[in-house]
Amino acid sequence: MPNAAATADKALQYIDSLKRIVGDAFVFTDEESLHKYAHDETENLHFLPAVVVKPRSTDEISAIMQFCNSNKIPVTPRGAGTGLSGGALPQLGGVLLSTERMNTILEIDERNLQVTTEPGVITEVLQNAVKEKGLFYPPDPSSRGSCFIGGNIAENSGGPKAVKYGVVKDYVLNLEVVLPNGAVIWTGANVLKNSTGYNLTQLIVGSEGTLGIVTKIVLKLLPFPKYDLLMLVPFNSLEKAGEAVSAIFRAGFTPSAMELVEINALKIVSKFVDSSVVPVTDEMEAHLIIEVDGNHMETLMSEMEAIAELLTKFDCGDVFFADDAQQKAELWKLRRRVAEAVKIDGYTIEEDTVVPRAELPALIRGVKALGKQYSFDVVCYGHAGDGNLHIRIKKPGSIYSLNNPDVIPALKALFELVKQLGGTISGEHGIGLIQKEYMNIVFDDASLQLMRGIKKIFDPNNILNSGKIFDMD
């Protein structure tokens, strides 16, 4: 891996060349800018780039990559900086390439139910734009009001709607990508079926900016559902809440969202946003937020009633039905701001584990036991319908996990548990910088060498987001 100080010096030597590509106004070396782009939302980690560059076009990104590849300067691509695995951290210094100026929705194709967009468009902005046409882009990460579509592609983001509608990869039809050597390719075609050669589109999705920089995105859309209903169900037992999740699906229901928030996290976020919409009592251990959507209100009402009846078998309290759009918005605000609230409260280490949904109770039991064994406080929340549990850890004296000997043994034990339950170490946040040392828990040497081989073919000089996901041999 390149030396960070040496690569920083090299990048600074070529500032004028970068300015000639994007213009003086879009190359930054001042201290304020460098510090702004030195972090994302991962724990409390900071790595200063040597220079920040903000291109506006595919051609400019191509020229930057040609130049950096020729001079072996590390490049860290960055979207909105909302990531939680360190994928946008410039730990080697070098060039921080921000896509924030590439923020145009290029075309909404109503005839074919597709949208073509640049990567710097905020996810919620794109969702609202297609909704005005009666169309629906379902993936909705909690940071949808600030994260970029390009970052969602890099991490294969999910969100609450994934339980019914799938994740980002299920909507990406085609991508324009700048490779590390500056070459520009399209990965596929704007069609719903494609059995033509290797699936480069899906290889790029979730590759965390290590294989290429996405500059245009073609997404599949759906008609927007006319109605949705939302209910909140309290449980006296966190495990019972987990058991109820699997039972709902086994009974034949497919909610459009099913989110779990344990009581400690709910208390923290309710105080954080000054909300009393959710009644919090001492005997409750967790809540499920359950949503159904569709085009026939009578069918949705019947489904909700049947789900509520089913849940009485799992030691739940009184079911709260959201009466109007305001109550629905208030409930979703609580769920979407949980991560921010618990981080501020000191739960700075977040893991993004996922198991088969029927194993969720075992994962919850295991997480609580590990907390006692390794002396950390823990809160759990996440996309219960997917078996995707976000685990937030608070350990005195440890605000981060990277290279932290006080935390690593606990995380290894957690990931071993996840593997035993048939799961894996990240459902939607990616591996990035902070999870890479645990990849050998879920992959054997042959698999990891194959991944390194793919990286080497795309990026033989190892300049693009180097050191993320795994280190090269």
C-alpha cells in the first residue's frame, strides 16, 4: 500500500494539472475544505486528503483518472459522505474526488418506466421527481434526504422498503463508468432482461468505488402505490419481536416495511427529536414498525387486521395504528433518525449484520450475551424483515473500532456468531475500511484471491479507493 505522506506530497505537486482539468474554482487545498472531506459518518475517523477536486462531467473525471493513474496518485471517490464503513475516507491522502456537482436528473422515461441520472443527485430528490410522474423508486436508506444515488450504487443500499421491493441492485439497468485508467464504458443496456456476456453492471453495484467511478445511472421504476397503512407494535420481549417477524412472512404476508427498534434506542431518539408519538413504558423491550402498501385499501385493511391478530401470540402490547399522514411521518422520522441519535449518545461503533430472518432471535440473544461478556452497552434496530440488524456499541474509552485492540475481539466474536447463523457481516453499509480485517471470517482464501484478481484487472496500479474491502497482496 502506498505511503500516505508520500502520496500527499505527490498529489500537491500536480495541483496545476488538476486545475487545468476542472478549473481553479473546483480544486481545493485549504485547511477548511480538507477537513470537511476528511470524514464521513463512520465512527469518529478523520483522514486528510492532499487535495479535493470537484469535476462536473464524465470527461473531466476521465481526464483526472488518466492523470492520476499515470502518476500513481491515490483517488478516493466520494458522494455525500453519509457512509458508515469508511468507504469515502481518504486514508492514503491523495485526491478526494467529489461527485457533488454531477447532480442532474437527465431523463424520466415514462413510457419505459426508467430514469437516467447523474450520481450526485440526492436519493429523496430523485424519488420525489419520479413520484410527480406517478412513478416509484423504492430503495430508501435512512439517509435518503442527504445521501447520493451514486453512493447508493457503490454500497448497494437498501432501507425499509427492501423487504418487499428489493435493494439498489434490483433497479440498476445500466451504468456509465470511468475506469481507473480513464476509459469510459457502459456496463449493460437499458433493458429489463440481458443475457449478453458477463454482468458488469452488477459487478460495479456494491463494489464501493474500488473498480470504477459511476457517472451515469439508468434505473428501473415502478408505478407508485396508491395507499399505505402503518402500525406500531410494542413487545414485552425483544426476542419475541424477532420471532414475530418470521411468523408474519410464514403466514403469507409481505409488508412493504418491517422495522425493529429496541426500547433503549427508542427512548434516545424520542428525546433527541422531542417526540411523544410513541408511548414508552418500562415493561416494553422493543417495537416493530409495520407498513403495507398497494392499490386497494380494503385489502390493506384486511392484511393489517390479520397481522395484528397474529402478533397477539407473541406477547405484544396494544397496537397503535397511524391515523393520518402526519402520524406516519412522525413514526418514520423516529426510525430514520435512530442512528444519528444513538451515535450522539455515545454508541459510536455500528455493525451492519444480516442473518436469515428466522435466525433474528438467536442473533439478538447472542448480541446481548456478547455485550455482557465483553463489557459494552448495545442497542439494536434495523430492517427486521430482512434479518438485517444494526448493532450500536458503546464501550468506555473506545469511540472507534478501527485497529482498536479493546474492541476487535468482541467484533470477531460477533461476526463468528453471524457466520454460524448463516449470515454475513454487512447487509447494506459495505466493508470499506473498518470491516476489511474480518472478511476472512465469511470468505475463504480462494474467494478473496478471486476478488483481488478482479480488482487488479480493473485497477492494476491500485489507485482507486485503495485499501478498501481488502488489502492487495
